[in-house]
Amino acid sequence: VRAAGGLLHVEVRDDGHGGADEHGGTGLTGIRRRVEAHDGTLELASPPGGPTTLKVTLPCGS
């Protein structure tokens, strides 16, 4: 977690097998909706074999 330039950056990485599917359930879809509702962005990378990395960027006021 870090803040820079009026943005909050959060990165979460696991050591799993990868293959996370944003459309296969409600968890990642719900996170994306919440992030976008606050004018943020979500990046998901989950190649087969892992790891899965989730990056969220949100505006944060001063």
C-alpha cells in the first residue's frame, strides 16, 4: 500500500496456481464494481501457474 500524487495504490499477490476468473463468481466482480464506483481502477493478472496479482488504484483527497 502506498499513496502518491493524490492516489492510493494497493497491490495484493498470492502464491496460488493462478487462473482467477473475474467472470466465474461474484468476488472479483464485486471488488471491481466498488473500486469503479469510487473512480478507481482494478488490474488483475492471473496466468496459469500463478501468481495472481490484483492492483487497485483509488483517488484520495488531501
